[in-house]
Amino acid sequence: DIGRVLLNLITNAFHAVSERTQKEAPGYQPTVWVKTKKTADGVALSVQDNGGGIPPAIRDKIFQPFFTTKPTGEGTGLGLSMSYDIINKGHGGDIKMETAEGKGTVFKIVLPVKQEGK
């Protein structure tokens, strides 16, 4: 499940940097970062891009079922709604988004460590 979520976030990040590449002046370096970090309570994962960012008008909708910004037929991945459910409901974690238009987006996932016998 976590692999599917990460694949969805990475695919979205590649899409974002690809879109910005088409609009940006020469010199733009499309970049996607995937980071992991052990925390006291579990693990933190993040997928960050330097794409165009998410416009304010749709930020509140991105985790809603069936919401997509992709044209018909292109949005066939897992989707952010399912990713949210997998992380929050399926694994007791949390997923958050930070974005700035023209600078990029980062999705941060925090997963708790499951204690043996619990």
C-alpha cells in the first residue's frame, strides 16, 4: 500500500515538473526529491518537486474523491483521495501538503511504528 502511495506522489511530481518545463524559460532544472527520516514515533517520508505548485483555488479539494486536475483519460493513477485513506485509515498515519505557486509542492507522510502485539 505504501509503495502505491509513493508511486502516485512521485508520478504526480513528475507530471508537475514536466508541465513547468513546457512553460519555463531555459535554465529551469526539473527536480523531484524523495526523502525518508526515522523519527522518535515512526518514520517520515516526503515527496517534493519544484513544479508549478498547486493553485489556491483547488488546494482544499485535492484529497477529495474523484477530484483531478488531469484531462479525461490521464488521471488513471491511485489518486490523492485513496492515498489519504491508505495513510490515515489504513496505517494510522498522516499526509499533508505544502505548496507555493511557481515554486513547487511537498507531500509529507508520517507513519507510526507499530508495536509488536498491538
